Amino acid sequence: MLPQPRSVVPGTGSFRLTPELAVDAPPGWAAILRRLLGPGTGLDLPAAADGRLRLVADAALAPEAYTLTVSEDGIVITAADHAGVNWATQTLRQLLPPSVLRPAPSGDPLVLDAVEITDAPAYAWRGMHLDVARHFMPLAQVFRVVDLVALHKHNVLHLHLTDDQGWRFESLRYPRLQEVASWRTETRRPYDTEGDGTPHGGFYTQAQLRSLVRYAADRGVTVVPELEFPGHVSGVLAAYPELGNAPGRAHATATTFGVFPEVLNLNDAAMQVVLDLYEELLDIFPSRYVHVGGDECPRDEWLASPAAAQLARQRGLAGPVELQRWFTEQLRGWLTERGRVLVGWDEISDEGPVPGSVVMAWRDARYGREAVAAGLPVVMAPMSHLYFDWYSSTDEAEPYAIGGLSTVEHIYSYDPLEGIPAAGHPLVLGTQCQLWTEYVPDSRRAEYLLFPRACAHAEVAWSDPAGRSWAEFEPRLAEHLGRLDALGIDYRPLAGPQPWQQGGTGPLRRPDAHR
């Protein structure tokens, strides 16, 4: 099983799932079983007071915890909440043949060996980040990602909806964002001699996103949205140039990648646009946590702008360099008034901790340690281990990626609590892996970069770290890949890329600078 449960005690005998199998459970919990177990097994799982698949509520269990007992008499799942039932059902699916993960049955025998499993997560935040801004991912593929997130007991899908290269969130108040900012004329990577000449874009309607949020919640997954401000706004300025620091200047949705000097003008009119957009966002996403970006925001434009200097003085700031912190504090207060919590990349603390915020440590784990020392909750997401746009190996056949190196074994070695005193452990909400998509043009490439690395991270985020070893994990991971085969996931084999996954000698060739 993957991630590894807390305790697995084999029993005696087995239990066969037959077409007559009925469920004794509260209706909402029974719906979870039918949703996850029914399609791949072909079982109807009708309700019955004497059903041999029983779901029992136990308020004494911790959130998301569960027990799963299989005996010759049937199956009993005990949980305290909806999430625990979801995770127990995912474990139950893994005890059955891999074919049950498909959307229709394959006719394999449905026999379970007797076992008693006790399980609970190590961390409350077990996240997977998906950048749909640099390359748009069709909605159907995002639903598929949700299924994979849930299968691995990740419980957060962090959706990076906006960036220089594309705006993916439909705004009813500011329609030029989807009309102008949602697409670019072409794409050019750093080592390309020219752009590809092909327009790229897309966006999600609010109705589509509502459906995604509901679909994820039904599977125990919270979608945490991110609108990126005050940097990474080339697309926004292409649509509404008056929001920039040089309103007469023409802007375009970015066709290349990197950190651009253009940032938001933080006057009252621009702030109102930002708050209007977040108001629309909150209407779609009920998540307690809302990500506001805050990374890679150059101060050059503000420092060169007399208007920004005057604005800083009006707001009682020492100078334009403090505008981003002011902006973060304004959003923090606005979100707090609405019962939400601001999450930002670790740069939000560069001018000192922002009380009431959550720091997502990405540049280095030390930023997470510093946040904990300042009394702030953190999500550990350091690029040293958890940036999955990095190369999977040193193999020259690996397709063009952003650089770096993060192997499955390296990811599995990660400890989110390393260097954090025991007194600070409660402030570590959890950990998150990231897939940025500058070099990920389609879902096949996304699956190649995510898996099996996300499998390793799933165990880091869920399982007890005591006694963890690569020697024990690797064969269990190899067996788990059979489940990804059953689902048709285009993962990277442990031995290296398939011939059709390699960079070859064309545009996906690994650049000389990366060899």
C-alpha cells in the first residue's frame, strides 16, 4: 500500500466481494463508497441494515483517521469524519486488484485477505500544487489530477490560476482578463532560438470551477486557489494597462518565462480591482486558506516612480520598498474579516513576519524554519526537494525541463521537520509538492514529471517517518506503479524514460547547458 498505513496486522482467511454485497452506513458515507468503489468493481452496493460492508462513526478518532478491518464476516470501516471514510476507501481499493481503479470493471476476482489497518495522517496539509497558468490544462485533465491527488491521500490541490503567461479565472467584473490575458501569441523557452509561432491559452468559467471544487470535496480534497499579485502581472496589464506604473505603456501577455519588472500599481483604484477579483474568487472557493502569491516581485518600477513614492508617503511608509508588505497586510486583513486565512510564498516575510498569515516556504527550508521561529504557521515546499519541474535524473535522454535535479529517492528522504525544535512542530501545517508548467505543454508531460515523485511525497506527507527507508519503499513503489498502469498514467518508469518520453534530438532535447 502507498502511502504506508500506521499499522497493518494480517488476519486469517479472506472475504469475497460479490454482487449481493450491501452497505450498512449513513447515507452520506455510503455515497463515498459507491463513488470510489462502485465503478471499478461493478458493484451496486445497495443499503441494508445487515450489510456486510459496514461504516461506523467514532468521534474519538482524530480528523481524517480511520480503521479498516477485513474478516471472513465482512468489512468494517470506522472513522470520525467524511475525510476518514474517503481515505479508508482509497486503502480498500488498494487492497483489491489494480483494475478496480478503472472507471469500469475488468472481471478480476474481488477477494480481500483478512487484515486490520489503523491509520492517520502525519500532517494536516498534504498538498499538490498545479500551475495551470504557464500552460493551460483542459478541465477534464484537472479532474483527473484530483482523482490522483485523492488516490495518494493528498488533501490539498493548490491551483495556481494566474501568471504573466496566462489568466485562467473567469471574472464577470473584469471580462478583459479572459478576453486578453488568458492567451499569448506564442511560447519561447530560454534556449529556443525563436518562438513556436502558436497561440496558447484558455480559462475556466466560474461554473466549471464550482464543479471542480465540489468534485474534489467529495473526494476529501480542498482546492486552494491562487491569484498572483502584485508581481507576475503581465497578462493583467495587457488587459488593463491602467493598473500598471506606466498607464500609457502597451503591455502583452508574456510569451517567455522568467521574472519581469512590471508590477501592479498599488493605488486605491488598483487595490479595488484586486479586492473585487478576490471577492469573485471567494464566492467560488470555500477553502479556509487563500493563496495570494507574493513571490518574485521586483521593486524597480516603484522605486523609479514619483507616484509610488508619493503613495508610500501617504500611507505612512518609509518608501516604495515597503509597498508589497503594505499590500500583503491589506489582503491579510480583508481575508481575515471574511473568515479566510492568507497564504503566501515565503517572500511575504522578507520585511518581517506578517501576523495572521501562513508562509509557504519554497526558496529554501530555512524560510520555513524562520517563520516557525517567528510564531507563524508554515507549509514546507522547498524547491530543493519538492519542485517537480526539475529533472528526474542526470540521464541525457530526459526531456527539456527547467533545470535542477530531484530524484524519487531524494524526495523520499525529505523531512519537513528537519531543523525545527519540537516546540515548533505544531506550526508546521504540512508539506506540498509543486509542478510549475513553463516546460510542461500537456498533461502527458505533467504525469511524467509528477509520477512517481508525487508517490514519494505522498508518503512523506501521510506516513509515520519512524524507520522510513528507501530499501523498504522502492519495491512497494514498484508494485504501486501497477495501479498507475491500470489507470493509464504516463508516469516515468523507475529505470528511466520510455523511448517516447525521451527528449530526442528535436525541440524537447535536453539543452547542453543542462547536461
